[in-house]
Amino acid sequence: MTNIPEIFASMVFNDDVMRKSLPQDVYESLHRTIESGSDLDITVATAVASAMKEWAISKGATHFTHWFQPMTGITAEKHDSFISPTENGHVLMEFSGKELIKGESDASSFPSGGLRATFEARGYTAWDPTSYAFIKDNTLCIPTVFCSYGGASLDKKTPLLRSSQAVSREALRVLKLFGNEDVKKVTPTVGAEQEYFLIDKQYYIRRRDLMYCGRTLFGAPPPKGQQLDDHYYGAIKPRITAFMKELDEELWKLGVLAKTEHNEVAPAQHELAPIFTNLNTAADHNQLMMEIMKKVADRHGLVCLLHEKPFAGVNGSGKHNNWSLSTDTGANLLDPGKSPRENAQFLLFLAAIIKAVDEHQDLLRLSVASAGNDHRLGANEAPPSIISCFIGEDLEKVVAAIVNRTSLKNGDREHMEIGVHGLPTFPKDATDRNRTSPFAFTGNKFEFRSLGAPASIAGPNIILNTIVADELSAFADTLEKAKDFEATLNDLIRTTFKEHRRIIFNGDGYSERWVAEAKARGLLNLRTTVDAIPYYRTEENIALFERHGVFTREEILSRTEILLETYSKVIAIEARTMAEMGRQEILPTVIRFTERLANAVNAKKKANPALSCKAENIVLEDVSERLDEFYDRLATLERATADVPKDCYDSLRVASAYKDTVVPAMASLRKVADELEARVDSSLWPYPTYGELLFNI
């Protein structure tokens, strides 16, 4: 039986290990650096490196790497051994403070959006001491940031750390106005629920669409899908249980707080949820979780699919980002308080978040934009592309009472006194959950449900931190100048709720009525990635990020280019894969099937001219018509792909061409291909069907 307390974080150079292995003065200096963000003295770094090396070697590590998160959305690592040659031909195991603090990588081969030219190769990795080092595959992994020779951020961790500092700084200003002088730091906390599919590897390797694209580009629906809702929370199959057991153990060794696992709605779909932790750690852990899932699945003869929509007709996979703000004194700022002062503080933070969501719908939408997520958002399984905020009936009544200056009937439940002049009392939160809401308040946190399964949680949280920091900054500016704090606070909360009430929606986000109502409210409906991404580079948004030191103008423009280029490349790969499968697999298969039918008809006629061969002729005519249609649509897709502008420096124009011509051509080709699959002899069909992929584990 696994001894969980014994193995948990056994492969992590965490605070407990550092306290035991470092001299006290070195440990205290490092701890101050972690807490305050001050520069690390090289002598301290040298001592830490020595202790880290000895610990890693004792755990079987032979190499070290600077583990970073470039704009690819996955992690990167370059391994170096600890060995250093001696004069007598032997080696020593060495690791210096300089190697710990700084590394060098080829920056030209990672996405840079124009920040780096191909001939400008130098890039640097720098240790992030706020994130613990760990051992993976006998390699000491040191979490780092990644920047260009000129200092521009080329990764997701750097702006994440900047945004966390920004929201902490502005939240502290507000908290001090409420007399919280003991609070020195505010930290965003996140629990990221991860959905995924598991399929048998023997079927995966027979489908080039899954191998190249991560999703099925063709596939007729099986008779049974998720209609009976019998997979959700159902008994977990032994093979999956074995996978989950090993996955938990591997994650626990790395200090990942894997907690809850269950079957999800779609067949072959599952979910793993961790316990909340600080955002920086949560982002690192989610990247590790996705990587380890794939490795463990492979050891069980399975493949873990993290695409947002690997199978048409069944639910796709998302990632639910549960976000809150916590103080270093242990308070959750999204917890309604026990005193009138605490409740007023809670309402102010709530107002800031609601205003941030309303004013920056564009940024929140584009933070989850990807070619894959376009298939999932709004598909009656995930939140719609329209950003709105769910706060529940109780809080909505409070907001209405504040806006309308009316009293709130108490009812029979326990109540909290606001205690600010003119504000009513309101009941403690007892809301249901709304799975159709993109951004839902769930008691003491907000759940951002629109993220796609493979996404790094860094991007959405950078946006969330920054927009909330901006509103808290404006609130602090107003309240710091107030002659009458209570009256100004009262008016600020009321005015904010009144002006941004349109973003609050507690109803069914899947309904067509909501689309019309949202339009009437003036809310954005950015249906696709290409619609959303250009909002990144508006002057208003560039100024927002620059104001809080999260991105420079150049970094914003580069990220816009990367997102557009990535979208175009993904669609181009999918289109080429469809064309290959169509010409090399589907066309020959259907032609063989029609030849077999024609030969059967001829043989029967030859044996007995009086036979009608009615069934064969009907099937032959039906399939032949669809075969002609398939050929025409395949040619249309190939022309559409060829007509996309080449050597074009306007990335938005290229992405728009893929969205407007290639994507519809792909959908049209798939429709007729899936009709053919339903008609052709299954023994001839060239790749595993949905039934085999989803149910044969």
C-alpha cells in the first residue's frame, strides 16, 4: 500500500528540504528573496546550488535543466549532466550558483512573434526561486523564466509573475484603507480542474488525424454516445483505475495536490482536480499534470487526448480555473466576512471583479481563444463565447437592493450585516452552480470555465490578475482621496454595480434567447479565435498592460502575432491531414467498395439475367453519388488551402482566410465522409471508428 505522506513531495526541493539542508543564514536570505522578490546574492545562490545538487544526486538525478514555459504552451528543457572533468581523467559532480541562476537557450527556434529574428539566437533562462525545483526522469528541473537577449519576455511565467505582483500591490492599497495593516502580500490562488480522454493506443496509431492533430477529422457517430448519461460519475473501469492510481502517485511525488478523479460526461472522458494552491505553483503543476498524464497513459497502452474537441458529437474537454485572492494572514478576500467592515470589503472586491469582467470581456474571451476551443465554446457542453458573470440569486438580490436603495427581506436564514450607511443586509451565499456561465461565483472563488483542456492556465490568469488589478487601482485612487470614507465607499459600490450590472447573468447561457439578450445588453459575442485576437493590440489594452508592468507594447504585439500564426498553422495542418486521409484512405476504400458491389451485380446478372439486383443497385447508386460529392468537396478543400495568401506579412489576413474558406471546406468534406462511413462495409473502412475509440477499453 502506498504511504502517501511518505512519498508526497519526495521529489521536490521544497521549504522543508531547504530548511534542513541549508545553513540558517543562507536559508533566511533565500526565504527573504522568495517573499520580497529581491535579488539573490551569488554567495547564497552558490550555497543553494551545492545543497540542491547533493539532494538531487541522492535521489538518483544525473542531470539538471532549466525548465521553462515558452509561447508554445508546453514546457521546454535542455539537459546538462552534473559531471565536470578532472586532470586525471576522472569527473566530479558539480553544479554552481551561476548555473542555478542563469542558463542560455536558442531563442530563435521558439515562437517570438517578431521579437527575435532567426539570426538573433541568444535567449536566457533565469531561476524563479518562488517555484520549487523538482526531479523528473532523473533530472533536476529548475523552474525558470525565459527572455530574449534584449530582456523581452518570451514565456508565460514572466508575465504571470508580473500580473500577480500587480494584483497584490493594488489589493494591498485597498486593504490598508480597511485597516488591514498586518497584510503584507496578496496572492492569487487557483485550482485547475483538468478534463481528458483516454483511448487505446492500438487504435490511436491507426489514425493519422489523432497523431497529427490531436482530434478526429472524420468519424461517424456511433449508435450510443453520451445520451444515457451513464458514464458521468460511473464506476471506473479497472484499466482506468490502474492508470489513475499510478498517475496520482507520480503527481504526489512531485508535490502536485491531485485530489478528485472521476468519469466525465462523454464516454472515455475523465477529470482530475487538484487542491487550491498559489497561482505560480498551480500553473507549474498543471503543466506537469498534462505531461505526466501522457507518460503514464503510454505505460498502460493508452493515449491521453487533451484536445478541446477530439470527437464530434460528444462533449469536449475543458479546464475549470477556480480563482481567488488570499492574504498572507490566511484570509480569502472573496469570502463574505463576519463583521460589517469585512462585508463591505467583500462587496468592494466583488464590485471590482464584476467591473473588470464587464470592461474587459474582449481580453477574457481572447485569453481562451484557440482553433481547438472554437469547436467547443457554446456547443451545449461548455460556456458560450459571450462572456458573462454568474453570482447567484442571493447576491443578485443584494446587488439589486444596493442599486435601487431598497431594503432586503431577511427571511429565515443567517444574515450578515454590511454596516455601511445605505447598504442593506444580505444572506450568506447559498447559490447553485451554473455550468453554462463562463465566469461563475461559487461561494469564495470565481470559476472561469471557458479554458480548453490543453491550455496553459497562465494566459487567462495573466488577464484576470491584470484587469482586477486595474479596477482595484482605480478604487484605491478614489478612496484614498475621500474626505468621507464611508460615504465614498457606499457610493462607489452602488455606482459600480449599477453601471456594470449588464454583465451579470444567472440564466441558461446555452439558450438562443441569451444570445439575443446579450446583444441587446451590448455584450460582445466573439465567436471565433480570429474574431477575438485583434482586441489584444487595441491601444486601450496595450495601455492597460503597460500601466501595470505586465507586458510592454512589443510583447503584446508579439503575442498577437503568435496567436494568429498558431491558429493558421493548426488549421493548415488539419486541412493537409484531411486531404491526405481523403485521397490516400477514404477514396480508395470507397472505390473498392463500389467495385465490389458492381462486380456482385455483374456476377449475379451473368448467372441469372432475370435477377433485379435491386438492393445492390440502390446501394451502389447511393454510395457512388456520395463518392462524387466527396471528391468534389475534397478538391474544394485543396483549392481553398492553396488559395490562402502565402508570403503575407498580414497574419490577420492569413488567419481570416483559413477561418472563412478552409474551415467551412473542412466541415463540408467531413459531412459527406461521415455519411460514406455509415454506408461502406465496416471491414473495409481504413481507420478505427468512434465506437472502437470510445468504448473499447
